[in-house]
Amino acid sequence: MNCKNVLETFNLDEDTFQELIEYTENKFDVNVNIPETIPDEDFISEWRRVLRAYEKIGIEKALNENLPHGPEDIKLRKPELTSLEIYNSIAGNIPVIYAKDEEDFYQLVIKLVNKGKDFPNIRKTGASFAFGKLNKFIILSNKPYSNIPAEMLNLDENKWKDYSLIIRREHECTHYFTNRFLGSTQNNLHDELVADFAGIVSATENYYAKWFLLGMGLGLETADEEPMKGRFPVYVPNLSDKAKYIMKTILIKAAKNVENWYNETGKNMSRNGMVMFLCGHSLLDLYTLYD
């Protein structure tokens, strides 16, 4: 069933139909050859120097002496809870700073990403990807992912923090991958479904549609459920209310289909293979995966 035929089942007016045709168009180009060994980008050599400094003199001095950080030095509350690695991600090597103290995370983002300047809503963030032409790196916190309380997932709080750190890392690295190799990173629910999938599977070796949907502020059954405030509005700012409602319906079923697909087929594929499958199928494809 093609995209138009899928949307026609919702009996939409022409304006809403056109909105959703444009929104659900698959922006990823999966007809590309991904090298088996991904070459390092130029900035990695500089970060190897920072990594060596971190191992010798500690995280605080290594960052202050080697990276631009605004007029004042970085002063961490709990430097022992901050670490650095060059992570071999789906998109190749990328520097990752892990800051398990919440205040230290905010300071690192302000100093290293924003060059010493504060910015609105920083406390709503749990990850920051500095994506410049000449330098790229990720700073991560272990705050509960998408502000989902551990008890909503029947998890111990510390276990959920551990999972949250990994989910964020893989989420950001998946966006890096689609940008670097598939020609697109969009503020779109398709991107988020793929990135959250990669994160949840990497953290747990399983995929839970409930986790993704809770993060979006959605339940498992209907678009009318609102179990908590979530990220869904961030990715549909220009859609009409009717189009947003339809997108909730599509997303719920797509996420559950992805869970079934993972359990039946996906778990036997490589990390890259799973991500390429999901990028190669639009949200409407995933919505109708088992129809």
C-alpha cells in the first residue's frame, strides 16, 4: 500500500492530506555504500590528544587546557563522575563526555558547547551534540531519559539512569549517522523513532515500544491517551491539530509494529542492518508493516 493509499484510509480533507504526505515522506537515502571500516574525521586526532591528557592529568585540567571554554575555567563539582572516551559509534569514532553529576553536565554544555554563555531551557536537556564543521563531540547526562520516571517502567532508579546514558549516546550517534551517510537529519518523528530504537536496543538488547511512546507522551492504545508530558509536540510544530492527532495514531501503531519486527526478525540483524531497515521504511511503511 503506497503512502497516498494509507492516508486515504483516514478520510482526510485535502489540506490535512497534503500536510501528512509531506511530513511522512522518507528523507533518508539508503541506496548508499557504508564503508565497513569508517574513516576518522580530521578532528578525531585532536581528541586523541585530549584523551591522553585526561588519562594523565584528569578530566578538568584536560578540558581546560585543550578545548575552548569561554572566559572562565571549567570547575566540576564531582570530576570523578565525569569521563571521556572516543566511542566507536555506528557513524564512526566520536568523542563522548559522560557527566553523571547533573550540575556538571550543565556546566560542561555551557562552557564547551556555548563557549561560556548560558541559554534558555538548558535544564530540560540531557544531551548535547556539538556539531561544527571542524569539531564534533557529545556531552551526556544520566538524567532519566525523556524525563520518564523509573517506576513507570518498573525499573530501579539507578538501573534506569544507566540505561538513560546509553540510550542518549546511541540516539545522538544515530542522528550523526543519518546526517553523515544518509543525507538527512530532520526534526521529524521518523528520525526520533529510529534514534530511540537504536538507544533502547543498545541499552537493553531489546526494544520496548512503551518506552519510546512514553517519551513522546503517548500511550500504547489510542491517540487520546496522555500518560505524561512528552516530546511529541517538539517534532510536529507546524502541523495542524488534526494532522497531529493522525500522526499520534500512526506513531503508536508504527512503534508497536517495530517491536514485533524486532522480536521476529530485527534482533538477528546487525546494529547497522536494523538502523538501515528502519531508515529505509517511512513511518507509513512501518504503520502498515503487518497489514
